[in-house]
Amino acid sequence: MPSRPNLFSAAFVKIDGGWSGTEVDLGDVEIADDLTDSVHEALGLNGDELALLYVEIEDEWFAIVRYDGDADPRMFLSDAHAALADPLGEIFAELAGVAMDKDTPDLGVRPAGDFELLADFSLSAEELLELSMEEGALPADVLAVIAERLSFADEFDRLR
């Protein structure tokens, strides 16, 4: 998959005393397992850490994937329909369990996936949906607010 200048992808791992982040190259991602491999490689994970992958495409949509030890990844996609216009977005849509096709009429912003993936960080499903669907809010702004709520805004800003 060719890399695009309008792609932001970074992963953050929960460590003693906070979070550590690094950029993640998604250029070779073809399937969902490649996402996991890219995050594990970029962060040097040994399998039992909590990590979040942040992806934002061209001010159109964002995805957050949560890796929690050996559990299956959980993910939230801010707009399933917009994501289907992008090959990487199709992978995220599949991970989120989206069953729309590209010919489905655009019905506006349609979040998908696990709305509770950050509930244990005091970010409820309702808040996540509200942030994602706020009129005029750019994906980068929403990701920044979430990073602030989860206490890794400095790491996010450093990588952004």
C-alpha cells in the first residue's frame, strides 16, 4: 500500500508513570494481522502491555485500535462509510465488523466498532460517539482530546 502524506499513525504503550509513543509505518499493511505486527514491532512489545494505535486519514476519519495483552484487538472507527474509500480504511472497517459496501449511500458520519474500548479510562461510549460526531470537529482534534483525557497529550503532540 503506498504511503500517503495525509496519513498519521502512531502507537502509544502504557508504561509505569504514563505513556510512551512512536510513529508506526503502515505502508506494508495488507491485512488486520499486519496492523498488529506493525504496532508490536514499532513499540517493541512483548505481548502483555496495553497499547493504542491512532490512525488518521486526510481529515476524513480516524481509528483507534486497542491491544491488550493476548486479547483480540478492539477498535473504534469514527466513520465507517468514509473509511471504505481508502484501502487502509477497508482493513479498519473489516476489523470493526462493518458490512457496508462502497455503493451504500452516504448517510453521514457512521461510527463503528467497539464504542466501549476506552471506558476503563473514563471515556464512555457516549462521550466517544459525541466527540466523533461533533459538527466541524477534525479527526486530529478529536484524537488530541482523547489523548488529553488518557494523559498522553504530550506524546501525541510530539509525534503529530
